[in-house]
Amino acid sequence: MRRALVSGAMAVLGLAGPAGVAAAAFGGSAAAVAPTVSTVAANAGPVLYHQPLLGKDVLSLPFGLSRTADVQSSNWAGYADIDDTYETASVSWIQPSVNCSSNTGGGGGLSSLLGGLLGGGASGTEYSSFWVGLDGYTSSSVEQAGTDSDCDGTTPTYYAWYEMYPAGSTDISTTSYPVAPGDQLNAMVMSNAAGTSFDLMLSDGAISSPKWTFSITLSGSGLSRSSAEFVAEAPSSCTLIFCNELPLANFGSVTFTNAHAADTAGVSGNIDAFSNAAMTMASGGSTKATPTPSANPGPTFSVTWDNS
């Protein structure tokens, strides 16, 4: 399965929306993150999908209800603000260095077989994604911007991407927008008031002097914006029939900072300014990744890798 290619100049917008959230993630001014226009080119490898949490609670609830306590998920670890209508989510993180020295591809048995058939997750490939987004906790779409630390055999790979699930992710050119371990990544997803237009933004480096900035505006319809998420994920490879979660690369630990959200009523703040849930990644009786336990996460928390 090949990655989708996006050619030509990308439509980009400057920052707009709640000033408090913009300031928290991008230094307080539109000028600080004026996006550049560039061709987006694909990286080698399968199309990845960063799936919603909906239907993936290990401790499941009746359909249509939300959980306001800790949950277990087969693909997400981190925090989600829930039970509201959100307009903006933003966060920063330091790109983790992935450990590929003992990589065997993980996900044995049926998972490995399905991964090979679907074009991803073959022996020797592992993936870890870090992102901010709207939707996906109790809705079937997710609007996201993030990065990956992956293993192609014993070779680490790092890159940025964006996604409007159920479409697959689009990688951002590593030539124009390189990502390396230790880089500070700043990401924001913002919608217009009607929820029909979304700005997906990333910058690399200190807020005052980023190495690069990227922004793209995409349209959407019927999107609930019912959650805001700050997540480390094991991405998936999908067909029209089903999705297969891929082995989680050993990223060690990632710390998210300046985690902020704003709702459509104009309320903005840290994670604990809203109803929220901590998410532990677990599957098949094995814990894969664990967030910092906290009743009041504030703007900072960590996620630690446990298992592939």
C-alpha cells in the first residue's frame, strides 16, 4: 500500500481563534508562526491511519455514553478533554528518540499476518505517533497534526504528518520539514465557528525562532468536535473492511507540555479546565503505554512506552 501524494502549493492560513490558546502553543502572535508554502511529499512506507478511540475501550461502556474516569484503549495513551464542543486544541512535545536495536516487528500471530496482508506492520516495522486533535473520543472522525518515531527494521525514522480520519495520514516532506529526536514540536488544530473548516498546524523549534512552520486548511462537515486530545498512539493500517493496529515502537517516554483547549463558548484552559479522561494503551492483556497518573493533569504530562 503506498502513501497518498499531495502535490503543488498548499493552501495555508495564518493563526486565528482563541488568543489564549494560540499564545500557549505558539508564543502569542500570528507572526511567530506565519506558515510557509511548500510541496508536501510522501515518505516511503504504508499509509497510516490514526483511528478514533470510539469502540476501543477495553472497559467498554454502552454505546453513546462517555467515560469521565480513566479508560483503557488498544491504540491511544494520553489525555482527552470531553463532554463539550471544542474549537481548538494545542500542545508541545520533545520528539522522542526511538529504540530500534531489538526490533523484531512485534505483534505476532494474527496481528502480524494481517499487518503483512494490509501492507503495514510486517516483520521489522514498528510505529509510534504523537499528536494533538479534535474529535475521536466518542465520535468516528479525528482532525489531527503530529509526528512519528518509527522503526524500519533497526533504522529509526522521524517525520511530521496531518490527518482528517477516516482519510489516511499525509506525511509532510522531510526535506522541507525535517524532524529529529530532541526537537521541540508545537502543534495546534483549530476549527471555524461552524466546524466546517480546520487549520492543522505544526512548528519545530523554539517558539521565538522556529526552524520551520507548516499549516494547512481542510474542510469538513458533520464533525461533532466533541473532544480534544493529546495522544501517543500505535497507528493502524486499514482497508475498506477493517483496520489492523501496528506494533508500537519503543519511544521510551514523551512529555507533553502547554496542553490547552478551548470550547465554542470561549472557555479555554489546561486539560483539567474541562471534564477529562486519562487513557492507558493496553491490548491482549498487555499494557503498551501509560500516561502520568494525575487527578489534575494541568498543562503537562508524560506517556511511557511499556510494550510493543
